[in-house]
Amino acid sequence: MSLSEHFMETFRKYLKKHGKRILSIAELTGQKKVKIGLKGLYWYYEEYSPDYPRLEHLVKAIIRSREEMSRLNSLGIKFVKMNNELYVELSIDKLKEIVHGVSK
């Protein structure tokens, strides 16, 4: 499993619990994209390897790797930084796709 695949597994676990609520709010407010703070995903992260004991280590490695970032970008997932915090940014359509996929 690649770093980006492991990140997506963590992200899907988070969205299984919180995705419908986030999607509902985003649709009600007419948003085209959402940003979800990485801090919210910490509880859903399982250590990938001793080199990546915490989610932020995994994300930093993904950001440093053009290949891993390309994989995430092809899935419609981007990392953005706001006020020194990292967020996952994705379109409402992509959020809807993931949420409906994890709720089955």
C-alpha cells in the first residue's frame, strides 16, 4: 500500500463517521469545495510504519513526493495550508462520491 493509499484509508474512516454531516452543511451553504482540517483525522490514523508513527509524518512524506501527490491529485484531493494549518481540500462532487462509497 502506498503512502497516499494509506492516507485515503484514514480519510475514508473519518468520512464514514463525519462525511454525511459535512456534505449536508456544504450543500446547504452552496459550497463548491470543502476544506477539512487534518487534526480531525488524527483519531482515525493507524501507524503506517515505524517511519510514520503519526499522521503528520505521513502527510509530510506525501507532500515531499511528486508521485504520491500526483496520486492524491488524480483522486481530486489536495492539501492546502491556511493559518499554518494543513487542510484536505476537495470538491463537493468528490466528497459526495467518497461519502456514498463508505456508507455502503
